[in-house]
Amino acid sequence: MQKLRIAVLILTVVSIVASVLLWFRSVKMNVKPEIHCTVEGDINVPSNVTDAQLLKYVTATDSKDGDISDRIIVERKNYFISQGLTSINYAVCDSDNNVAKIEKHVRFTDYRPPRFSLKSDFIAYVRTTVDFSNFVEAYDVYDGDITDRVKIISSTYSVAYTGEYEVNCKVTNSFGDTSEISFNAIVVDDDPDVKKVKLKDYIIYTTVGNEIDFSANISDAYQLDNGRTLTIDTEELEINTPGVYSVYYKVDELVRGRVVVVVEEAQG
């Protein structure tokens, strides 16, 4: 009987010790790693920053695995808090599958909203078939080419009659920042004897007060027919006031070319 009691006591002690060891092991396994940012406050980077470059601003350590900075990933980039300022979620996982996360504010120091590019002057001849949606492109300093996200949100133009018809375009980048632009599509009578003026750019972005040489925007391939007069009509343009304007290229007073001018406030 005495030996039995001793055996039972030993088994009980062993069981308790084993349970305690398993508990300590479980607690140790469930300890999350720690992520630290090497920068206080916002992380300031250019708009073309890569994930690999963003990872240089954070480190991670684990009580079991040691330095696991090479396991950190950029988990999520969130919509802008304000223009050019976003928050980014970093995450890291240790060998026991414990996950730690940190959120940091990241500011794009050279950010600007998406911009449009036009492949046409949006001048059409009456009673012709044209799809202006094929002539609008968009570019973003972070996402690059976002033409596939362009939406013509309203368009009232008709080639059945001459006149000017409003076109509204909209595009949004991956941070939720949206750019919109409105201008008129122009439908004119066809005159085969007066050809259209070819331009280098059909939309120009500039800042308040910055004068533009619109004659330099005429394509080198364009040749004015003998006896005809080319004039550049800038009457609508208000270069000292932000807005969207049109500058017209006229041949013998007929509109045969147009460039959209976007005047913006100077940054900084």
C-alpha cells in the first residue's frame, strides 16, 4: 500500500510538472513578435516608392526566432487621409504563426492628383461617326497608366448638328483620389479644303501666371496651305485664374484645332 501511494504521488507530480511545462511552452509559442518603425512621425517618400523601399523603415524581432525583419510585408495601403497622406499596414509572422501588425502614416512628398491626356482635339465634323472615349487617357504618379479607369460620366455631344457639347471625364487612383475634367466637344461643318491643325499636345497642364507659347504646340508635321491664315485664339484663357480653358487654332477663322488648358495653383 505504501509503495502504491508513492507511485501515485510520483505520477501526480510528473503530471503536474508536464502540464506546467506544456503551459509554459504554449505561452512562449503564443508570444507575438514586435514590429518597430525606424522613423518617428510620418514616413516621407516619393510617389514612385516601391514596397521594398517601404520595408526599409521597419524592423521586427521575436523572442524565439530573433530578428525576423526579412519576413515583414506591406499588407495594405489605405485610402488617403488627406491628399498625399495615406496609412500603410505592415505585418509579420513568426515560426509559430503568431502575427504582429503596425500602421504608419506615409506622405508622398511629390504627390499630385491623376492627370488626363487627350489624343484628340475633340473636334468632329458634322454627321460623322466618332467615339471620343477612345481619345482620353489618364496617368497617376503612383499607379502609372490608369486609362482603363477613365469614365466619361456625362456627355451630351451629338454629331447630328454643329455646336459645342459638354464632356465630363472622371478617374480615380488606388488611394481613392479622384480627378475630373469638363470641356466641350466641338462639331463643325466639314470643309475638305481646310484641313485640321495637328498639335503636339491636346491638353496642357500649367500653373497660375505661367505663360505658354501655343505656337510651339503645333506639330512639326503640320504645313499650312498656301494663301491661308492661321491664328491662335486665346480669348477664353485666364492664365491667372485656376480652371479649365480652351485655346483655338483657326484657319481662315474656321476652328481647326483646340488645346485644353488646365491652370492649377502652384504647389508649395
